[in-house]
Amino acid sequence: MALSIVHFPHPTLRHRSRPIVRVDARLREMAAEMLDLMYEHEGVGLAANQVDLPIRMFVANPSGKRGEGEEWIVINPVIDRPKGNEAGQEGCLSVPGLFAQVKRPKKVRLQGYDLSGNEINKELDGFLARVVQHEVDHLDGVMFFDRIGDEAKREIEGGLAEFQTTFESLQDTGSIPANEKLAEQLAVWEKAYT
């Protein structure tokens, strides 16, 4: 099954992802495919539910370029120990073309695992900390525009409404399955990996 990036308001984007309990060759392939999609769409991070998978995994590379920077594949990420605050421009591969200033902690600690089961426990700051917080939000069903004020939200309302209209018309024509069918697919993935 080829993965593709789902756009708002696809219901998987609001689904709280469940922890992964097994890693197999298929999961490794999906992680590699997520990295390919992230680079292809010029992103710096991609969460599993952005490719319609209800599992706690994200990929990232703050450089946004294959072969540069550091690639991250993180399973069951947890962030804590937030320090400081700073605002920064954010966008999202699930709402391409929409951007807003989002205030987030400047530093966080990331805990999780890589695909080999090695523990990750790192203090992050700056842009990487922002990327990781954005992706972990996705895994909790939170979009970046949930974290902005009303005035900023009004500026992107029109764009969000366009995504809503497009999604509904794709469901009406059968290009995207009905929400009930999508929920059934999520249950299959959860049974396989969580």
C-alpha cells in the first residue's frame, strides 16, 4: 500500500495515535516511505497520522534535504521539561500553503525509541524542538492552528474552509472513503501495531 499525505479535515488528523508495541519490516518500510514523502513535499517533519496511520511515530529532518542534516525516526515520542517560549512561523504538509506564528517552548526533552529499539533521550532547542513539538502534536490530534489566537486564525479561515470543501467533495465522489470506512481502516492498523 503506497502512503500519501492526507489533508485537513481528514479524520485521522484528529485521531489520537496509539503507542507502537511491535516493529517489523513493514513498519520500517513505512518509515522510509514517510521520509520520501517528507522530502518530496519539501517538509521538515511528518507524523504517521498525516499518512493515515494511527500509530505514534514521526520522521523529521530539520534541514529538509536528503543527505543533509540529521534524519530522525522516532517511535512513541514523549516530550516534557519545556523551557522558555518563542514564536515562529509554522506550516503543515496537511494544509499546504497556510502558515501562522505559533508560540511554543524554546527547549524540550524528547524521549522515545528508534526503529532498532534504542532509547532516545535528548534535550532539544531551537528549530528542532519546534519541529518535534509540531509532530508530537499531530500524534495527539492537534494541528498547529489550534495553538494560535483568534485573530491569526481568522487570517487562515478561508484557506481552511477551502480544504474542508475539497475534502467533502472528494468524499461525495468516492475518491476518499466515508468516515465510517476510514475508522475501520484505523482499527485494522491499531490491531496490527498497538
